[in-house]
Amino acid sequence: MTQYTNRKMADIDYVCEKGDGNTREAQGLHRNNIERIVQIPNLEMEVLGTIEVHLEKSTREVTAEFQVTTATVWKILHG
């Protein structure tokens, strides 16, 4: 089984969600979404920094703050 980095898993999660079950749409988003791919390391650092400062925050609160899916936050925290 292929092992992906947190960054790659977050990208996969993002394009699958935006593609809404449409494989071709998700593939197009992945190819054309270079800006999002570059931002993922920053997202990881921001999420981890927020959790470090605010240990009481739930994943739901972090999800709302960064406007990402719960799965993305979990992958960052448990990756």
C-alpha cells in the first residue's frame, strides 16, 4: 500500500471534497491547484501552532477557523 505524506493526504482530501464525487473534476482541480498545494505546509504549521497555544480547542473549532475538513485536521494532528 502506498504511504502518503500529510501534505499529499490533505491535497487528496481537498480535491476529492471539491470534486464532489466527480473523478474528472477532482483530477482537474489537482492539476490546476498549484497554489493550494504550496499552502499546505503553512496550513500544517498554523494548525499545529494554534493547537500548541490553545490546547482546549476542539477539532471542530480548528476546522471552522481554517475552513478545512475535519479529516484534514485529523491527518495533520495524527500524521
